[in-house]
Amino acid sequence: MIALQTLWFALRGFFAGEILRRRVIDELASLSDRDLSDMGVSRSDIRRLARESAEEAMRPTVQPTSRPATLSGSVRTA
């Protein structure tokens, strides 16, 4: 059962990355050469930028561990 869950999450992550990559390609490809030039991007950069964007978005974020709040001695209990 755990293997199926792992496979499911891997496939879901892969397809989410592919969808994001495709959106970035479509969005950048729809811009004019002048618009791309204003951003410092050439048409040959679009696929690389889309791949990098999808990889960065799919990278797991590290959540800082939080410590439980400690009670001070001045707290009164009823």
C-alpha cells in the first residue's frame, strides 16, 4: 500500500511540474520579441527557463522547526 502511495505522489508531482513547465512556455512564447528582449530573454532561453522554473517550484521547501511555547512562572491556573 505504501508503495502505491509513493508512486501516486511521484506521478502527481511529475505531472504538476509538467503542467507548470508548459504554462511558462506558452506564456513566454506568446510574448513579442521586443517584450522578451525587454526582460533580457531570448526565444532560445524559453525552454530552459521553463524547466528551471518548474524544478524550483517542485523543490520541497524546508519548514523551520518551531519550538513549543514555554509557560512562564507568572501564569496562574484556576
